[in-house]
Amino acid sequence: MKTKIRTMVIDAARAAFEKGMLPSDQVPEFEVETPKHEGQGDFSTNFAMVSAKLQKMAPAKIAKTLVESMSDMSDASLGTSLAKMEVAGPGFINFFLSPEAWHPVVDRVLVQDLAFGSSTMGDKKRVQVEFVSANPTGPLHVGHGRGAAVGDAMGNILSFAGFDVQKEYYINDSGRQIRTLGTSVWLRLQQIQGGNIDFPQDCYQGDYIRDIAQEILDSRGKDLADADEKQGIEICARFAAQKILAGIRSDLDDFGVRFDNWFSEQSLYDSGRVQETIENFKAKDLIYEKDGALWFRTENFGDEKDRVVVRNNGLTTYYASDIAYHDEKYERGFDRVIDVWGADHHGYIKRIDAAVVASGRKSEQFDVILVQLVNLLRDGNPVQMSTRAGEFVTLKDIVDEVGKDAARFMFLSRSYDSGLDFDLELAKKKSSDNPVYYVQYVHARITGILNKAKDEGLIDQTDFKTGIHLEKLVAEEELKLIKQVAGFQEQVEKSAATLHPHVIFTYLMALAAAFHAYYNRHKVIIEDKPLCLARLSLVLAVKKVIRNGLLLLGVSAPERM
């Protein structure tokens, strides 16, 4: 409908020019939007406002001219779908549609089913979303959980919006943190064997380190008996990293997150990719030597200063492997790369962007989603995030307590730009106060209605592809519900364009509210059979859209609750 209105506005402007009612035939960039407030129509355009300079006329006068011109052609363009037009404020044109204009929306949902709301805006462009990518040095914590929910949902939404998406986990299995992990396990192992060892503060403190040390001792004690300290630390590092990574994979699987690819940082060194990338940038004079170290000219690309890639002791920095990794991503054919990081990595954006641009790509091909912190609450009171040295609330703890669906929905309930208060007790409530229960209940409630209608012989099956007697849907709440359903694709595209998955959360809450308002005032199964069948068609459409939206967020749509 938006497209039809846009075309009608353009045709009306050109027709007005030909009649001498407008001085210019130029068409500026303009919007056709859904007004935020009731009473302002179903759609509104700012055409008159943005064309005032071109036309050298007051916006209100342009708007009146366009309305007059459109009145002459509206029957041909929109038939009986357009009820009226009006000029509002300084020059907005509001369009009011007739009830029958909205009825085809129900049919489209029933026919398109799982595809309803999808878009071709991505034009199959290849996009990689890399997220979580936690070091395999400890279990995933609550912050990782929010990043996992955001990254996974964002990948789903981009795919639904027509992009060719790959989800990737970057395994930081090389460098100082892995050596520290090996040292931590090795020292705990010595303590278990009776050694009087002082455990350094810069080692990993959690009880999981002691558990891994005991497991290595039980399974590989003979290997360690003949190993010197250096060899022992290497054995402990490899074993511990693999053990922890297996736990991370399991936790993410339980959280409903599946990656298309797991990429090893160590593979960049094993293949010579890091050194090759450094040499390529040295040849371009983008990496230079100073004070015995190698520096990248990131300041030339907007960073606050140049960055070290190889220290004067010959060891590479994390930045070196990150440069090679991102260069490798684009060589795999991705048009766009999206990294999901914790908010504490804000200062790292410029230097990665510099490397991307220096490699010949455009800055627009690289995006970073920065996910803010999570504050855990219980009945409104803060939860101690760290119970003792090295121990913290893990993602597994959260999923075990509130479930996957509630955890994901709560993580996505606010923009990742803002801190999130996650109340564990609220997430478990079976009431409308709990957002996930509020939305999932709509799907379950409608399933119950459809089952009852089938049991009473009103319909042969609970899923059908064609709306029945839709002309009967004229009540205000029915039309509001259809309009809410109709806006799903627009919200999918908005979410994909802004990289904000909480847009879908907000939409689902609004759709659930519209359903509850409708259901509280109108019975679905009634004696008036044509109206009953029309309402069954409507609620089935709502059920399908609720399901589609929940799927994008990685949340289930239960048949009963």
C-alpha cells in the first residue's frame, strides 16, 4: 500500500505540473510513513514539506494542490481502498484507508506463512556476523549471554531481510591468555599433588581451574610425570582450552545458538597468514619499524595514534592477528562484516576500521555492535555477580534457572546501547508482567481457540491458506489488529537497517497488546458463523506473525502454556 501511495503522489505532482498548478516537475526524496498517533490517518507523506524549496511555494499550498490532483486519480490508483485525504499541520498529507483495504493482509499472511514479513532488501549480499568469540579460558558469563542473543537474533533478522548470512565464532586460542590458562592449571595441579605453591593473582582463579587440573591428573598423569614445567604448561593449556571450549559449545547449544563456522586464531599463525599480512602492509609502507617494534599507521586512517603489531621482543600483539583475521574475512567474499563486542572494546573500533580501509575496503563494509552490561536482579534487588574470587554468574546458571526462551527474550528487551536490568524472578513469572509469557501466551491462546473451533465443527483444520468472510472484519479493534500485522515487514527491515534486534521485541509486544485488547472485547467463537470464520482467519494470521517474530529472536512459540 505504501508503494501505491508513493506512486500516486509522484503521478499527482507531475500531473499538477502539466496543468500549471506546480512550477517544477522535479520529485525530491520523500517519505510515506505510518503516523505515530491515531487520528492522523493510516499513512502520511512529507512530500509538500521537502519540495517547498523546489516549487518555491508554501508547503501547505503544495499539499492542497496535490490532494486536488490525487482526488482526480485516486479511483484509478487505489479504487475504493482510499477513504479520504487531508492536509495537516504545516503541509503533511494524511491518507485514510477504507476497511476493505486491509482485509487482503490476512490472506497474505495465511498464504505466505513462514515467509510473511521477509524482505528482499538484502539482495543476497553476503554478510558475516561474528559474535560471542569469548576466550576459551572460562565459562560464558551473563554478558556473553546478551552478546550471544543479540548476535544470533541479528543474524536471523538479516537473513530474513534477504541477506546471505554466516554466523561465526572466533576462537582466541593463541597468545598470552592461553599461556596464562596453562600456567593456572599447572600450578593448581602442583597444589593438588601437595606442592606449596603461591597462586598468582594474574592467573585464572575459579574453581573450574582446579577441576580441570584434577581431570588432567586423572587422565594424563603419566604424560605429566615426565614433562618439565614448560612442557607441562603446554599440555595443560591445550587440554584446558579444549575442555572449556567444549563447555562453551554446549552452553551455546542449550541457549539455542548455532554457528556456521568456528574459526581458530591459531590457524592464522599456523598458515603463515599473520606474517603474510604484516609483510603486505610493510610493502605498502603502512607498517613501519620504530624502537625495535613494528607499528601500523592507523593514525592515517582516523585512529588517535599508531598501533604496535609486533613488540620489540618479537611477539605479535592481538592487533596483528585481528588485522589478518579481518582481511581473511573479506577474502572469503563477504560484502560486509559485523562484529558483536562488549562495550569495553569501544576503543578498538578505530584501529580495526583503519585496517579494513587500509586493505582497500570501505569503512561502510565494517560494523561493530557494542553490547552494554547486564545488571542481574532478583525481585528488584541486585544479585551479587561474583560470589567469591574467580567465581561469577554464568550463562548456564541463567538458562538453568529461567529457561532459554525467557533468557533470550529478556536479553533482547532493550537496545544493546543501554544497560539491561535482568530480573530473574520476573523472567520466571507466569503472568502478563513477564514479557516472554505475555507474547508466547498469545500464540498458545490462539492455538486453543482454533482447536476448539475444529472440535465444534466450525473448521476442518486449524491451519488454512485463505481468509474466510474477511469483509465482516470492520470493528475498530479488528482493523487495529490487522494494521499491526501489516507492519511486520517494515519492522523487520528497520531492524535489519539499524542492526537493532530489539525492534522485533518491541513489535511483538505491541502486537500482543493489540491482540489482548481485541480478545478482551470480542469473542471469536460466536453464533454468527460468517463473522466467526472471519475472526478465526484473523487470529490465525496473528498466530503466524507472532511465531515468525519469535523465531527471529530464537524464542519458541508454544502450542499450550
